Amino acid sequence: MLSDRMKRLVPYAPGEQPQDRKYLKLNTNENPYPPSPRIKTFLDNFDIEQLRLYPDPLAERLREKLALRYGLNKEQVFVSNGSDEALSFCFYAFFDSQKGNLLFPQITYSFFPVYCSFYNIAFETIPLNEDFTIDVEKFMGKTACGVVLVNPNAPTGIALPLEKISFLLANCPRDNVVIIDEAYVDFGAQSAVGLIGQFPNLVVVRTFSKSMSLAGLRLGFVLASDALISALFTVKDSFNSYPVDMLSQMIAEVALSDESYYQALQNEIIAVREQFCASLGAMGWSVLPSKANFVFACKGGVPGRTVYLELKKRGILVRHFDGERTKDFVRITIGKREDMERLTQEIRRAF
């Protein structure tokens, strides 16, 4: 009853969302602070009569506001039902194995191989350096159909400097799309959006989930050249003309109107991250240099799974990735100050 392609699929495994007890959740990179209070005001006054109508399939107003925020025009903006959907559309629209393998780092967002399986795209993973940094020169000189990078990378949190991304783009064939997934860029990394005018093969994928505290809304967006955005609309309209609902579009517009509120949250998360990293270091932990709202850390001599299980017993969830180079680490989301103080105390007692 199942197709052969269905039988071959190995789905992405999301972070735990336990139902059996209340945990301090530091495992899924959610923002610990609420979204803009302007959103509550909007919802309190929303006319539910509007919900009988279909949403704008082009998300015109939201795209205009995003274009204004990032110094682009509306035709260079695409919105989607979460950045994962945007990435899926990009894989379908831009990557063809007849041109070569799709290239991405050996340690990165684990959804990428899933998309490749789903769309039958051959891929090659590029090893990270010993210190877990990405060497863009390793992506060059290969027969490839494109490149996908997360910046800052996940789960390491390490950011590529903008000049490295520019160097990669300058040395990639212009008919090969390069995707930069910037889900975490607002926590201290440099965005590549300013390079779109210079490199028509650059695609930047962003999300409202992390820095704008709207993970439950499921809203992402893409910034790229007019031609590439037009291709994404073709994919969307061949799949579902109305993927982004009316409320999501309106709430996102409200969120974009409160930039100062979100900037303050981002600054606080960065400050808490740096303080927490210093505390871990003082306890003898190794912490990779993060520019995200999470850190990737290990305690010498203690397997990462042991850390994960011990903290879970103590009511705190972190995430463990059981790969060859990641098995000793755990990924820890940055919560509020009191959250990280509690975690620090439990780590001190346990390890």
C-alpha cells in the first residue's frame, strides 16, 4: 500500500515535547520571553468575522513590511508556513542532482538529509574543522548543484564571518544557489542579506520563531533575487496557494512594528548566554563560541547522553545528538537568568 519512496523516508526527529511532567525546557531553542505586548492588544481587538475569508495568498502587506525592514523590494520577499517549509520549497526549486551533489556541513541542521531523501537529491557532507568551524574553501572545486549553510551553525552555534560567506559566493558558479539559513542570526552573527544585490544566487532564509518569540505561529520568510522568489511562488502555488493563514500574517506585521522590544530581548539573551558560558567554563566545561540562543558544551570524561539523562532526572531538558563528533556534547537553549542559574546549580551538584 505504500510507495517505494515512502518506504525510504527517514523523518526528522524534533526535540522532546514531553507531556508527562513539567520540565524546564532548554532543548528546542525557544525564546524564553513572550512576544510583543502589541500582539495581545491586536488579538483582543481582532474581528473574528474576518476568519470566514481566505488569507491573502501573496501576503502582500507582510512582504512589504519585511522588504522595508531589510532594504529590499517586495518582489524579493517570500513568506511561508515556518522556515522549514521555506527550506523545503527551496530544495525543490533550486537543487537538481543532474548538476552534481548538494553540499552542506557534516554537522548541521539534521533536516537537510531528510529534504534530500524526500526530493531525491544526491548530497555530500563537508567535514568541519577540528574546532567545529566551517572551512568554506572545502566547498569549492566540487561538481555541485548548490550549497546550504546554517549561520550560526546548528547545533554548534558557531558563526561564519560575513567575509567568509562573501568569499564562498564569489567562488561558487553563479547558477548554483547558495542558501544561508539565518534562524539564529539575531543573537550576534552577521546577516548576509546585504549581499543579495551583489549575488543573484544567494538565498537567505529567516524565521519569526526564535528572536521574535513566535515559534507557535509557524512563520518563516525568504529574501533573495526577484527571479528566485518568483520560482518559490511557483512551487508554493503548485502545492498550496494558501499556506500562511490570515492571523499569522497580521500578527507578524504587528511584531515587525515593535523592533525596540525585540532588540531588548535579544540583548538580554546575549548577555545571559555570555554569563552562562563563563559559569560553565569556571566549572571545567568546554563551550563552543556561540552566536546563537543556545550553546554546545561538554564536560570532559562525561558522555553527553549521561549529562542529558541526569539533567532530565532533575527536571531540566537539554538536547543530545548521538553523532560521532557530537556524542560528548549537549545543546543547551538560553533561557531567562533564573533558568540558567538553576541549571548552573544543578550542573554543579551533578558533575
